[in-house]
Amino acid sequence: MINIFGFNFYSAKEQKELDDAYAAQMFPYGEPQREAVSRILKELCPKSDPKTVMFFYLVLKQALMEDRSLTLPQVMMQAKLRSFPAKVSPEAGQAIFRLCLADLDCDESLSYPSVSELMA
């Protein structure tokens, strides 16, 4: 890592190691877990950009990993999110929040609640 004027620059190898470590933290059961979450997010927000919705999910999950007692408004305030991503309704935003909580309790079976249960 090189630090120039307060900015950190990583080699390709260092960046890959950081990315892999983050992915392992967010999806400890690997690619099948990421795919299951992506599939559910797509069902919850079919008209939204999948990358934007996944980013929103990861921001919520990261905050909940640090403090599971937070509510959705608290997480959004802490993350300085002013609103839900484009084409994500408040109901879908709540469902994504519930998915994050379910994911934190998930085991290797990867049994997630259905979309209708998340929306309830």
C-alpha cells in the first residue's frame, strides 16, 4: 500500500486480497449465499439496478453486523443515506432490512424467508 496525500493506493494483489476478505465477511457461505441473496433482492426490487440494490443491502448488513439492535431509520442515518435507492419502495426497503437480519441468522442451509414473508 502506498499513501499519497492521505489516499491509499493498493497493488492489484492487495486489492484482490481486500475484496476477498470483505466478500468472506459479508457472505461467509460463499458464492451460493451471495447468489441466493441476489435472487431474493431481484424478486423484491425487479425494476431496480441489481448493483445498487446489492450495495444498499451490504450497507445495511454491515451496520447490523456491528449493532443488531439498530432500526432501519437508525442504520440509514448512520450510513448517511437520505432515501432508498431508485425504484425501491419503502416496503421493499423494509423487506431488504428484514433479509439482512435473516441473513445474519442464516446457516449453511441458506434457508431464507420467502419474498412474501419478507414483505409482510
